[in-house]
Amino acid sequence: MNNFVSLHQLIEKTMRKVIGIGETVLDIIFKNDQPIGAVPGGSVFNGIISLGRSGVHTSIISETGNDRVGQRIISFSRENGVNADNIAVYPESKSPVSLAFLDEKNDAEYIFYKDHPHDQLDFVYPDIQPDDIVMFGSYYAVNPVIRPQMAAFLDHAKNNGAIIYYDVNFRSSHKLEVMKLTPNILENLEYADIVRGSSEDFDILYKKTDADAIYRSQIAFYTKNFILTQGSNPVELRAVGDIKKQYEVEKMDTLSTIGAGDNFNAGFVYGLIKYGITRDMIINGFEEGLWDKLIACALKFSANVCKSIDNSVDKAFGQQMAQEMKAYQEEETV
């Protein structure tokens, strides 16, 4: 029995994992000022759930209150194949809630109910092996209250050889804090191997929306791999080896754009694992064709989530992605 456990643990260590660190909330969704759904959410959390549904070994580091919302977030994580052992439950805290109001284009305007000054972050570092992937972003990634814990974890991940994927995701509700938070943003860019942000993020932060201007003045000094998403406009890529590409976004009818960016991240990270992209490859560069495949995965995940009011890809899509990854990896090993 002991030999079996040791073998099982060894197998687990050889499987690439994705660790997300970020807020968890309950998203209550409104259309025409009437609630139409309530879904566990959070920027990094949404992508981690999609990866869990797609057969990827995932875990989430977060916090919640000891209430029905918190209990649902934890059970929802586990139901979708996500390790929730590092979601800390604080009895004196209430789980955060966000209200998402969909407009005529089904884009969301948010109101958040969360007491950021009382955020806490207390967890045991998960096992991180070389080429595992850490996803982080949004206000949680720059919040001064938990910055020491966040920075220490990112140090731990980088020292252990993880790929670090940073989604800037800076909302207008924090625009008055830009100057105060800039040192944390710059430090995050320095940690990151890949940075993804939207044109709205950089408009709020730097009053820039042009991909080349953002890359030259804000990103390239820290990391050479940069993805700019622009809603329904083309995705811009700048990467190691002077790669500069643009990718069209499929025009489609949407039920909700909540989670579109989060699931772009999830699809990209899924692609990193599916196609065996290592941290050395990311740092030293690889051929354009692989970038094309990664962005295609990202756009595929993002498109799927826009077809429902869920924050993550649907389970049937996830099962399909899991099967495709398994088939591709088995073919590559033959």
C-alpha cells in the first residue's frame, strides 16, 4: 500500500499543473435590471474552472467567508475538478458578491461588494514543479493589503521554474489608485513570462491603446511576450524573436461577455500544456506556428463562454477539449 501511495505521488509530480491565485466571488447577473443567474466567479477562478472542466490538473488559492456563498464556491470548485484545499475560510468575513448588469450588447457593467482593506491571504504553498503554470491578475494581484504574501508566492513559483501568466485586468473602479499601485504592477510585469491585457486596461493605466506603443513603453523591458485583446477587434501579439502578429476575432452573437477575457487566458494556458510549451521555450522563443495554435485555443475558449451566462466553458466543451488533448499527446508519444 505504501508503495502504491509513493508511486501515485510520483505520477502526480510528473503531471503539469495550473495553480491560480485570485479572488472568488458570487456573480449575480442582471438583464434589463432583472436577475437572470448567480454563478461562482472571480477573474482567475473562472479560467481555473474551465481548465478543470478540460481535464487539466488545477488548484486555486483564494479566500472566502464562512457562509453559504463560500460553501458554494468551494463545492463548485471540487465539482469541476479543481483542488480547493487552499481556499481559506474566514469566519469573521462575508464572501464577496458582484452585480453584473448586461447592456444591449451583452457587455457587463459591474458593481462589487467586497471589503478589500480586510482581505487576507493565508495558505500553504502547493507543490510546484518546473513548467507548471501560475495564473494571477486583477486587483487581487496588486492589492497592497496582501502584497507581501502575493510577492512571496510569486518568488516561490519563479524559483521553482513555473511559467507565470499575468492578466493585468485593471478595472476602472480602481483608476484613482493607479499611482499608488504602479510599483506592484511593475513588479508583476517583472515576474511574468507572459502578459495579457485588454485595450481598456492600458487605457485606464497609461492612456494608451495602441499595441506597439504599449509594448515598447510599458511591457518589453520586463517581458518580451505580450498579448493585447480588444473585444471583437483583432488580438495583437508581440513575442520573443520580434514576432508581431494580429489575429481576427470571430464575429458572433453573444449571451454574455462575462468571462471572455478570463477564458481567453484559460484557453491559452490549455494550449501551453497541450502543445508541450516549456518555460525555456517561452524565454528563448519558438516558431510562429505554435503561437498561432495557442491563440486559436484562447479564442476557442473565449467564444464558447460567450454563448451562455456561465463564467466558464460548458462541461461538454471541456470534455471535448480533454479528449483532444489526450489524443494529441498520445499521438506525439508514438
